[in-house]
Amino acid sequence: MIRIVLSMALAAALLSAKDDKPGRRIRLGGVSVGGSYTSGPGWYPWYPYYGGFYPGFWNRAYLYDPFFYYSPYIHPGLYSGFGYGPNLGEVKLNASDKEASVYLDGAYAGPAHKLKTLWLEPGAYNIELRDTSGQSFERRIYVLTGKTLEVRANLQPPKEPRK
Amino acid sequence: MRPVISVCLTALAVFAESSTAVPPRSHPVDYAANAESKGVKVAAEILNADQVRNMFATDLSNYVVVEVAVWPAVNKPLDLSPVDFSLRLDDARAPIRPVSPKTIAGVIQRRGQSRRDDITLFPSVGVHTGSWGTGTSVGVGVGMGGGPPGPASTDRDRHTMELELDEKGLIDGVIQKPVAGYLYFPATSRNKKLTSYELLYESDAAKLQLNLPVSK
């Protein structure tokens, strides 16, 4: 059996009213549009078995579909909804030096170019960026569920100690 | 006994000053308004809506945020408290006191929680074709409540907002050095149309009045 399935999922659009309008609202959780094409004798061909007809393909070698279990079929109703992590807050990091190392509460998180968007649990964090030439940037940030925080990190040379 | 009290007072003052997240500017004249009485100097400035949005993760759109700096008199520790300040919106009404970070965080959390009652629609459209024929499908899923939490609506959010407003707020304690911080006054949209406010400072040490222009 040859089976070709084409599927397409269109992204979820989340429409929401302004924050300052509490109360019940109707919103769009997501829109999905899909299409599929199938050819061949079908998934469950009928065949005689103990005097009757039963659906199945596993006893019929010539009907074996090697792609049945591994097909890249994507359900048209795939929900990609409300971004990444409903209980998290987003931090968009824009660093002047993309190779700078990013530290969160003192722990190394990765290079800046791989951390353009961070999803964090709600809370207060100390974010720090350091590059190899000794320039750094430090800020205390407050992350809230469903909110986006933009951090523009302009790395500065270290301050000289006061004499 | 007196040295012990003095040590305690100094320790309190050092703790209070080290906990502030907003550094005071060099001079009182660096602020939009300033005044002095009995050696105590107070300077203040109202933050406009853009400044508030950029400086706070917490949504303070329903509040007037005032940056306040206080210089105590030389060699005289000053017992400072946010409730020493009040804001007069116009002559006809009594001045209003600043709102505590705990109260603001609670109000914003409740507002976010109300959004969990939303009705969510999930429309879907499908077209299927093959050797067996062609078919189409249309459907709508409806979800009520139980969705993702609204913005800033969880207990952790409330704690975070309270922490932010507290850390950036004007300290409550004894000071010996200049300090600065924010005060949060409740305001309606009608209040926000005013062009100036009057900030009042009243304590045992001094009584001051500052006219604060509103920058748009």
C-alpha cells in the first residue's frame, strides 16, 4: 500500500484584549487548516479469515506498509497555541557582543547568540553578561508569567575602583 | 545604654541604605522639583508612562509613580517612611497616601486571574482526497476556563511584583546618607490628565511641599 499524506498546520493566533479589561472574553486559541491525500488499497483491506471478513493488514505481507508507523504524518489539529510555556515569562536579550557569556544568578547559561529569547519561571534574577575583553553588563530583572521583558545589554568596560 | 542605642541606630541606617536599588542623583536640582526645610532636602520627579513601562516589569498603568530622593540634615539621622509623603491631585480633594507594594501586587494578580474565565475557540478546516473520493471537514472546539494563567496572575507573580516594587521603592527606616526610591500613588485616567501634582512631606523632622510638573 502506498500512502501519501500531506498535512499542514497553520499557526495558532492568539487574540487577546487589553490587560486592563478584566472579565470574560472570547478569544481565538488557534486556527488549523489541513489537507490529506490517500491512495492504494487502503489501510485496512478486507480479506477472508475463518470464513468471514475482518479488517487488518498485518497477516498480509503484500499489504505491508513500511511507512505506516513511521510516516511523517502531522495531525492537522496540531496546536501551537500560546507560545512556549504557559507558566513562563519571556526575556528577549539583545547583547552588543553576541559572543558574550550569559550568567543567570551567577550560573553560566550559554553564549548570548544562543540566548536571544529566554523563557523563565516568574521571579527576580540577576542577569550578567561578560566577554573575553573584560567588558560586562549586569542587571536585576523581574520575570512575570505571560509578559515579555526586553533587555538591551550594552557591555561596558569595568569601572576603576575609587581611590 | 546610649552607645547601644547609637550602634543599633547606625546598624539600622546602614541596612536601610544598602537595601535601596535606586541611587540618588548628585544634587537635588537634578530633579524636576526640590525643597528644603530644617536641613532636610527632598527632591522628586514624576515618571511618565513610557518611563514606567521601561523601568518596571509590573504593570503600573493605574498608578502615578514618583521618584523621590531625600537628603537628611548633616549629622542628624532621619527616620524616613513612605507614609510621610502624600500627593494632592487638586485643591478640592484631600491628599492621597502611597500604596504599599503588597497591595499593588495583590490587585494586579487578581486582575490577571479574572482572565482565566475566557472562552477559547479552536476552529479547524480540513480537505481529504484519495482514490476513495474527496471529503471536507469543518469543526470548532470550544474551551472554557482552565486555560493558561493570565499575565502576572500566579502566586509567584504576586511575590515577584511585590519584590520589584519593594526593592525599587523608597525605603522605610533610619537614614544618614541621601537615598532615593519610588512611591506609587493610585490614579484614575482623569487624574492623569492633570498637568501638575503637589507632593507633601510631613514628619517630625520637616514639612515640605513640592509642585511636580507632569512630563508627557
